Amino acid sequence: MNFSTSIIETIKKRTSWRTYSPEPIQGLKREEIDHFIKLKDISTPFGINPSDYRFRILSIPEFDPKEKKKIGTYGVIQGAQDFIVGAIKSSELDQEHYGYLMELIILKATELELGTCWLGGFFNRSLFGEKINCTPYEVVPAITPIGYPKDRRAKEKFIRFIVKAKKRKPWEEIFFSGNLENSLSNIDLGKYSVLLEMIRLGPSAANRQPWRIIKENNDSIFHFYIAPQKGRMGQIYETMTRLDIGIAVCHFDLCAKELGIIGKWKVENPEIQGTEEYSYTISWFGS
Ligand SMILES: Cc1cc2nc3c(=O)[nH]c(=O)nc-3n(C[C@H](O)[C@H](O)[C@H](O)COP(=O)(O)O)c2cc1C
């Protein structure tokens, strides 16, 4: 997978950075990240053909000062010189697939001690779309700045305070056994416990953590769902929750591979009672 340190340690280390040193990425790190975003020999459980998506690093010096204002991150991001931007052909699982791959790139950047921050809401989609030559059949679901992180400024600390960025939902609110009524205890889960914990630590839009996982009773089968998003804010975040579930699948998949836990992904809705309002995405069958 082209990682040289433990993915579990990298997931624990990753955090969003919104303040950067104005120095562009250079040298070996630049070469490594340039090479990595080609995603050679990398696939995801969502089975989208590599000819249907691409990622690029766009350097801010390409933007003239007027355009710099137009990048539309509303001062949330400061100092970044480079952005990772991707485009993907619209399809049923496009957002999930993109979520997986962008997170993979973000974890590689974290390993290289570069800062990143998922931006799914506030950025100028049409401008970045234009820069990556987006066709009418493609979308740019999210981008990330990438660079050398600097101490968090007050505005960034305030954003993190508002979304409670350091907090995660407790285990019993997101992992279930058999159906959504029984919480899953991590006591007898053995090796699977760490896989679920790595999902729990993952980033999500506005830190909403919409992923819900149901493990089949007495079987190593895990079904991945998105919780219904309520209210007006829920509507705004609905598309982004599909990126979030892609991130959850990425963490589970990478950690299973790292720990040598073998299994297969399949889209096969088990139609579990009580999940009617939840959005089923994919399942993992341990062997
Ligand atoms: C799909 C997605 C979209 C996001 N969009 C934004 C965004 O538009 N602006 C922003 O400041 N942070 C954004 N974030 C970052 C989250 O707020 C952040 O991951 C969360 O608060 C947890 O904090 P952490 O990443 O430091 O662990 C996004 C995260 C994800 C996964």
C-alpha cells in the first residue's frame, strides 16, 4: 500500500490543520506525494475504474491575487500554497470511492508529516473544477490544502471548539450487534475491536460521525450504514456523509490489511429490521 509506518499509528496521529507555513512543499516529500496521488495499483471496495477519476496537486502560485480571494475557503485556511484536488465521473458510488481515496492520500500526507484538512463544504467548486479540467460528467466532491502545518491560530481553535473536533461518539452509539437496538461490546471482539476503533477516530464533515456499523451475531460480518441526517443542516451534510462512509471503509480496510485480517467487501443489503431510514452502503465478510 506504499506506507512505511503503521497505518494505525498514522490514523491516531492525523488531525485537521487550517494554518500553514507559506512555504511550498519541496524535495523528497514533494516527490513522494506527487507519486502517491497517481494511486498506481490502488483500488477500493467500490470498484470504480481508475480511468474515471484523478487527483492532482494544484499550487497556489498558479492563482493570481484576485483568484486567491476566490478560492472560497472564507479565511478558514491560511497560508496553504498547495491543494489536492480530485475529479470523479458521476456514478452511484462516486462519493464513497472518492472519500476512500482522498483519505488514503491524507494518511500518506500525515505519514510525511504534512498537514491537511478535508474541505467538503466551503471552497469554490467551479474554480477548482476548472483548474482540474472537470468535464460536465465529473464532480469535485472535496479538496484539501497540503503543506507544513503551523501553530493553530485563534480562528482555527474556535472552529475546532464549535465542532468539538477532538471528541468522538462513544462506542455504543455507533457499533451494534444484530440490529440497531443492541450495542456492540468491544470486550469479546478480539482483533476486530481495533478495526472499529480506527473507524471511530476518523474525520467526518462537521464531526457528525454518521457511520453506523452492525455486526452479525456470531459471525465476522460487518454492515456499514449512514445514519439519517435530520433537519436543514442534515440536508446540507447529506452528500458529505457519503464521503464520511468512504473514510470509514478506508480505515477498516487498511487496518484489516495491516493486521492480516482477511475478508471480502460486497454490496449486499441484509435488510435488517429497523434500518429502513438508514442508508446501507456496503458489508465486509471475514473469512
Ligand atoms: C467530508 C468532510 C468534509 C469536511 N469539510 C470541512 C470544511 O468544509 N471546512 C472545515 O473547516 N473542515 C471540514 N472538515 C473537517 C472536519 O471538521 C474535521 O475532520 C472534524 O471536525 C474532526 O476533526 P479532526 O479532523 O481534527 O479529527 C471536513 C471533514 C470531512 C471528513
